[in-house]
Amino acid sequence: MPQYAERNIQILGVSFDSPKANRAFAEKNGFGFPLLSDESRELALAYGACAQDDARFPARLTFVIGPEGLVEHSIETKDPKGQAQALLDLLD
């Protein structure tokens, strides 16, 4: 993911699955970034990715968090395959 490293961008994924399940999923799919576990839905609730703590799945969202720790952009992911380019276009 050199196009992100060149821009000093760190990618993190988050899902409701366990750390063990996330590790297996990331390895199987060749993710080049950490996939974090939010089993409690605390992060998803805080960022509006789900409305209740018993949600089965989070919304697919991308957040750009700036150097000051504030959300600078929020993008709803409609096409996961095009999301990487959409993010780079937004930041250019």
C-alpha cells in the first residue's frame, strides 16, 4: 500500500468479529493493514456505524482522521473496490 505510505496515511479496518476471526480473514484476503475487533460495538456506536449494540453488521464507512485526532472526512462505502481510489482522490 505504498500510495498511502507516501502520503503518511495509516489504514485500519474494524469489524464486530473476534480478534482471531479478524486475523484469519485478513490473512485469507491478503490485507496489508490491521483489522481491529469491536465486539462490544462501542467504536461503531460512537462513529455512527451502527445504531444499537446488538447490530449484526456495521455500516461500511471510511473516516479520515487528521493529525489532531479529529474526523476530517466521512465516506459511506458503496463500492468497496473503488473506495481506495475515492479516498486518494479526496485527499489530493
